Amino acid sequence: VAESPTDDAADDALERVGSGAATAGAWPVAAEAYSLLEKRFPKSPFVESGRVALAEAQVESGKPEAARAALEQAVLVPPRDSGAWVALARARDASGDRAGALDAYARGVKDAGADALRPEAALGYGRLLTQEKRWNEARGTLERLMKSDDKAVIAAASSAIGETYQGEGDNLAAAEYYMTAAYVAPDSPAGRRGLLAAGASFSALKQIR
């Protein structure tokens, strides 16, 4: 791109870097590649097709405010991309629009299924459902993460499921999931929180007895 900006493959190269980085979860790289594509080759056909990918990368790299307007527009234009709905949900959530985030998550899941949610999105959706006291729906969203190969993801999901049971007043089930979080990833933030939360759940059980 730097050495041969007029080459026919230059914009294609940037798109490939962007899509490859997004697939690998390297969001800052994806955002940079798509931003550069838009700046250097504004007439490239990849610019339009990459707008949602750029916005998604911005959301996942901690810049939801830069992405929300593009995503709000993208979900209005057929064919609607389920990934755009999920990215919009995360952008709305980051800006404090809980109701809007829940609506966008629901639309994304309806189009692509819960299994299409990446761990960070599933955790975010589960947290919002828990806040709404939709316990069973939250657990349904979170439980698939228990099969992950990533122990940190399992710990985060276990802790989040524990919160749903705690919210329902089932301190025994809550303690079991909190202890799972502490066991699988004791040094992770979720594992440490799980250990503390398990202690609180056990204390609550003793008080009831």
C-alpha cells in the first residue's frame, strides 16, 4: 500500500488484512486497516462492503462512539447483517442504552442464532438479561460458553451464571458456579471474584439454616 498505492491490488490487500485481523480478533489492526482503506481508496468497492467490519472493529477496540452512527444506519439497509446488530448492541451498551442494546442483541440472535455470538458478546448479552431478571434466558445465553477451550471464558461464564442463581435466591447453585470460576481460572479477575462471591453465598446459606 505504501510502496505501490496505484497498484490494482492495493485496496484488496488492505481488505484482506482487515478481514484477517477481524477473524483473529486483532481488532485494533482491523480498525486501522479498514480506516486506511477508506482514507486511501475512497472509491474502492471494498469501502462500502467493509463499513460494518470497520464499525465492528471500532466497537471491539474500545471506540464504540465512533461506530454507533454507522451501525445504526447499517441495520436499516437490507440485507441486514446479524453481525451489525451484535456490534450495535455492544455500542449501545457502552453508551448506557441498555434497552436499545437488548433489542439489538435479540435481533442479532434471531437472525444468526446464539451460537454465533462471540464470547465477549454472549457475556455482555447475558449480563444485560441478568440485569433485567430474565434468569433463564441469561443462562441459556451463557451456558454454551462452558464448553469453551479458554479457561478465562469458562470462568467468566461460570461467574455470570452464578449471578443469575444468586439473583433468584438459589445460593447453593450460585456457590457451585462461583467455585467453578475460582477453580478453572483462579488467577483471572472472574476467578477471584468467583471465590469472594462463593464465600458470600455460603454465608447466606448458613444464615438461612
